[in-house]
Amino acid sequence: MNVVTRRTISGTAALSLALLGLTACGQDDAGKSSGGVGATTVGLLLPEKSSSTRYEAFDKPLIEASVASLCTKCTIDYANADGNEETQKQQFDALLAKGIKVILLDPVNAKNTAPWVQAAAAKGAKVIAYDRLAAGNVAAYVSFDNARTGELQGNALLEALGPKAAEADIVMINGAESDPNAASFKTGAHKSLDGKVKRISYEQSGEWKPEVAAQKMTDAIRQVGKDNIDAVYVANDGMAASVIETLKGAGLKNVPVGGQDASLDAVRRVLSGEQAYTIYKPYKPETDAAATIAVHLLKGLDVTSIASAITESGGSHVPSMLLTPIVVTKAKVAVTVIAGGLYTAAEVCAAPYADACAAAGIK
């Protein structure tokens, strides 16, 4: 997958222009050319409940609110597959059977969706790949710059190691191989780490499952030895939590561990010093971009004019909105996730984290 920037306009600026364009078109003219549920309904299929809390807590309600603000007659038909690819396929087919013409899809297994997208096209439906790039000729793609995310993770791990980095042995617990985002994170992380650390002594996929990540961390300790683990790159916060517990159980202390997603528990671990950093990908800009493109398609509008980039995928050139991630360290909690409105200070600083918050200057 290659991303080619089409214009100098940023993803945020492109989104602002798109929102203005939709306002100018009027809120209630979605689906003038056709009737039925498909004219005013956006299908939303998200992949996880158990292994990541973000989808239910943030993505779903924010997309619902943004679509409603852009099109007062529009509704969301939502389902979550909770990590089951077959369940998601059934949910996808159910949306097509209802006549829904625009589907936001965050796939459980992005590699296997090309036939889904083709089946949708045969029924006149368009698929927007949300957060993960689904295989097939999708109409648009909304996500963050995932290679850049991996670079930021790797750089943050180097920063956590400080002068010890050049002689450090690193363990890497990557995301699921079925997820193209995970491959981009991995590529970006290697770009930052390779040549800057002594070696990557162990590298495996944690499959986006905390229990698998714990197993792989246990295996890494056994294979390379406790004295040969200086830091652990972990692709997301859910897996990072289990890796940290595994390290504690093995008696390993002061081993920097990083994650991604800025989950509330991870932000608290960053403040307490258990986790070195997380990556904050502000949900609202991403959900707003997804809603904007979805409503554009419902209205029959061209989305290439609002795209900030083109993503090459399987020979297709996909109009894309790619946003910029942010590193969160202890010193940056206040100016990132709290200032950005993801969490309040009261939420982050609940007992027993009040002292850690005070030390970080969070009130």
C-alpha cells in the first residue's frame, strides 16, 4: 500500500472545506434520487468490543452524532462483530439485503473483503474503508497515517531508552497480520528502530489479543532471557497492558513499554510510569471525516474533491482522508488527551492516580 499526497491541503483543512460544502448543499437533501432506507441510512460495521474499548466508547457515538449534524434525516444502522470475521460478513450481507447504499466498514480481516465490496457494487452500494483499509475497490478510505504512527511509536521508545538505546535489545509485539494497519505500524516502527538499537531480539504478532500478547511476551522472556530485554514495542494499549503484567510477573522492572490508542487505562499507566507512552489518534476528526464522506456519497456527491490523499490499493486509487497521530508521554497528558477533550482531568485522576496527576501538574 502506497499513499501519494495529491495536494498540500491538510486532512483537517480538507475536512473543514467538506463540512462547509455539505452545509451549503443543505442538511436534508440526502438521497433525492432514490427512496427507501438506503437513501438516508449509513451502515456502520465496527470490528471489536472485547479487545479494544474505543469502538463502542468513541467511534460509534461520534459517527452517529456527526452524521446527524450533517443530515438530519439520516440514520445509522450499526453492528459490531466483536472480532469474528464470519459474524461481520453476516452483518454486511444484512445491510445489503436492507438496501443500504453506503457502508462504513472497519474490517475484522481486511485481507478478505474484496468479494464483499464487489457484492456491494453489484447492488449499487459503496463501501468506505474506515480506520483499516479493506481489500477491494472501496469508494474511499478514512484513517490516520499509519506508517507515521509506527514511526512515532519507535521514536518514543528510543526517547524512553535515552542513551541506553544504542545497546538495547528490543522485543516487538505487533498487531494482527490480517490487519493492513498493523503492517504499516510495523514498517514505521522498524524505520525508527533499525540501526538505532542493538537488535530486535524477538518479534511476533500479538494478533490484537491481550492474552496472545502475554503468551508471546512469556515466550520472549524464555527465549532471550530476562537480562536481554531492555524495552518492548507493543502495537496497541490492550496488548501493552498484558505485556506489562507479564513483565511484572517475571520480576522485570523499569522496562519501557509503549502502546497505542490512548485508552483511559493506558493514559493512567503513562502517568504512573508503568507505560512509557501511548499514541493519541483524536477520534473526532476521524469520525467527522468518515461521516462527511458517507453523507457526500448518500447525496451523490464526488468525494475526490475533498480527499487529502490518494491511497494505492490493489491497482485502485482510493480517495483518502489521512490524519496525524500524536505521542502522549507523562509530560504531555495534559496538553493532548485532556486539552483535546478525550478525557477530563477528573476521569484520568481518579484514585489511585491522584498523586501521579499532581506530579504531572494535572489538576
